[in-house]
Amino acid sequence: MSETENSVSSLADLKDLTAGAPEAAVAAAGEEAPVVVRTGPAAPLREREVDAQGRSYATGRRKDAVARVWLKPGSGKVTVNGRDQEVYFARPTLRLVINQPFEVAGREGQYDIVCTVKGGGLSGQAGAVKHGIAQALSKFEPALRSAVKAAGFLTRDPRVVERKKYGRAKARKSFQFSKR
């Protein structure tokens, strides 16, 4: 197709181009031409980021917690601050949070995780480890990035504790009012 056939000068031309099925376009042209559907360029696949030991590193954050995560192929062992995940995160819900990126990517039990986490409470630390694992997984296998991103695991949750204001008991709580 030439540039003149694809040019649109008014809305009526646009209506003629998009009216109905491809058969209408073939009949208007008077000759049989193959219909070519062009889409935008495919999303470029990112480069794999691995260090000399074959590990992928990422930092995860949630509330006041910061997690440094190293991911490498293995048997699925997760070590947090030198302890096993069952010992460090005793609550099963926190362990479920940590393993969510693997479930979405379909990679349960295929990677070993070593992470150090500090700051915040246990729930914030579990969220930080999840964020770090998702980042490291997308760096190790760039093809998984779209699945992990669609689940929302690559986005850092920006919610943090509101600071205390002067003249107030806490962030929003006021001191008790006395009329007399």
C-alpha cells in the first residue's frame, strides 16, 4: 500500500477506511491485496542482570523495612537474616506473602533466596522481601517481568506511617479539650 492510499484528510475518509470488514477495503481498492495488520514494535526484552556467582540482586522496600535479596537457582530454600523462613516469619500468612512472586511466575521451589532485612515490623519486612524477590526474579529471568508486573509486585507500596505534628498528641489525635 502506498502513502496516498493510507492518508486521511477528513473524518469521512476515516469512516470509509474503517467501515465493516476487510472485504470492503478490497472492493474499494478494486484489486485483491493482502491485508496487513501492523502493531507497534514489540516490547524490548530487558537484559539479564547476574553477578559473577550467578546470582541476581535486588532491593525491596515496604513501610520502614528494607530488604536486600540475592536469588540463585536452587531447591527453593529461603534464608532471612541467617535463619530459615519458618523460623524468622513464624506466621504462615507472612510466608505466603513471601512466596507470592514464585506462584505468579510458576517457579515454586526452583530458586534459593538469601536476604537481609532490617527496619519496620514483621509484616513490613515480609512485604519488603516480597518486593525484593519480585525485582530479583525479573532481573534473573526478564521474560517473567510482565507476569510479575501484572500482579503488582514490582511496584513499591508508598504507604508509610504519618509523622507526628506539633501541637498534637499523635499524627492526628488532639490533646483533651477543656472548656474551663
